[in-house]
Amino acid sequence: SLPPLEEDGSLRFYWIDAYEDNMNAPGNVFLFGKVRTGDDANSFSSCCVSLKGIERNVFILPRQKLVRNGVETDEPVSFVQVYQEVQQVCRQHKITKFGVKRVERNYAFEDREVPQS
């Protein structure tokens, strides 16, 4: 039987692990966990939830200076150059669908080499 749903129609799922098979099912993530199976607070069953077509967000901190033939120049990097480099990396990794837009984020970690804002 199906596990009981919450009043709002959601399923309370206790997530334990996740797996993605990049070779056979890229973009499909399998979540493994437990769901309550009855009115008894201690009655649980194992469960696998399949999420298909998961998209990812990757945030890139562009380099400050342009690199030509492996040598850093004094020339600042433009947004177009960042886009072209991202496009090249996506092609190398067979990522066919991607979008790029400029955003500014606050950095929350202690790496002093990364600008704070």
C-alpha cells in the first residue's frame, strides 16, 4: 500500500542517500530513504524516489585577467570571453543545453583569495 500523505498532499520522506548514474541515466537522480507506512509512528518502509531531468546551477568566478596560450596577460576578461570559455568546457563534457547570465553573489566562506562581493 502507498504511504500516507500529509494534509497538503506531500509525502514525508526521510532521505538517506542519493545516486546518479552519469553513464546510463544522466540527469536522473535516485533518492533512497524511508517513509512512514501507517499510523504507527515507528512503522517505516524503504523507498526510492526517482527525479528525472534534474538541471544544475553552476556559479563561476571569472578570472581577473585574460589567459592567452597559457600565459596571463594584463587584459581584463570580458563577459563574452567568460561565455566562450564556459561554452568550450560544456562541449568537452557533452553538455548540450546551458545558459549563462551575469549575477553577483555574496561569498560565505573563509577563502581570502575569493572576493567577498
